[in-house]
Amino acid sequence: IEDSETEVLREFRVVGLADHGGEHTNPSNKPNQRIDYVLLPERARWCQTITPGGDDIWRRLSDLLPVLVEFEV
């Protein structure tokens, strides 16, 4: 996480939202950058995050990979 991203995430943490991590999603064929964040409230329990591996098939569908986050409230 770059310094500017850390600052933004810190601001969300102050209001009770937290990032539980994730994979690189951009570009979809060879992901090397994380640009997607899912912020959950403190009362939520994170279960899992799923991000597919990147390849040319995903590149034809989108410029970045999807992120699925399962959680319970």
C-alpha cells in the first residue's frame, strides 16, 4: 500500500471500517496493482476473499479482475 492509500484507509478506520486485504486486480491479464478495496464495518466477520488469477480471457472481459468478499454481519 502506498502512503496515500494508507492515509485514506486510516481515515475509514476512524469511522469503524477496515480493509481485510486482497490481491492485485489490475490489469486483468497480468495483475500487478491493487486498486480495489472492500471496507467492512467492525461488527462484520470477514470469511474469505476470492480473486481469480489473471489471463487473456479476463482481459477480454474487463480491464481489471473481480473481487468477491464473503462476510457475516
